[in-house]
Amino acid sequence: MKRISVGLALLSGFFMVACEQLPQPPSQAEQILQGEHKLRKMVERTETNSYISGGFFLFVGALSGGTTTNVLVKFAWEMNDGTYALSSLPLEKIRVKLDEKATTPTIKFRWRPWSGLGTAQVQNLMDYHVLYALVTVRESDWPVQVNLPLNEK
């Protein structure tokens, strides 16, 4: 009887350990975006997109269109595998932290979880999953006179 209860205790312990969930491996987005990344170059570009659409039936129809202007920040950053990627984000998704201890400008991303299948494309991650990017730089490396399109008049 004692052997049966010891055997049952060992068997139930084995099942409890076997049913314990293993930690999930990091997603491709985490592998690409996690951590601080060296920043090589940043430039600001204005992108203008126009569209037009319409529909007609016999002699009656409608036509509509519009133009949007976006200010993009394009930058080169070192990925976790040592290669550099060229990416862009809207100006609204860039945050700057001035830190006198920063020897090299870095960028760190905050993103939504991504559980997509297939290969993660870097720019798709930037467009659809990155909430914002934090650029850390010394104050002397950041321009004093920031000329944005909003300042031009």
C-alpha cells in the first residue's frame, strides 16, 4: 500500500512538472526591436501623397480626392544582429531624451505585440507595430535651432 501511494505521488508530481508551461521564445519583432540600438544618421523628409477616386453610371457620377502631407524621420540603426537597417517613422512617433552621459546616439523602440506568421519586415514593423521611438543623445549633439515645417513662415 505504501508503494502505491509513493508511486501515485511521484506520478502526479511528474504530470505537474510536465504540464508546466515553458516560456515562449521571443517573437521576431522582439528579436529585431528589443534593446537599445546605435543610431547612425537621421534626416527629416516631407512626403506628399495624393489620391483621387470616382464612380460613374451612365451620366451621373461622383469624384473625390485629396492630398496628405507627412513629415517622416528617416534613420539608420544597428539591429541586434550587427547589421544596419534604414527605416522611417512619422515625426509624431519620435521622442528625444537629452543625456550628457550618452557617448553614442541610440534609439529604443516601444511596440505592440506582433504574432504574425512569416518573416517580419522591418519597415512593416515600423509602420504598424512601433508606438514610438526614444532617441537618446547628448544636448551638444542635438541641434539648438530646430527647424520644422511648422516653424517655416
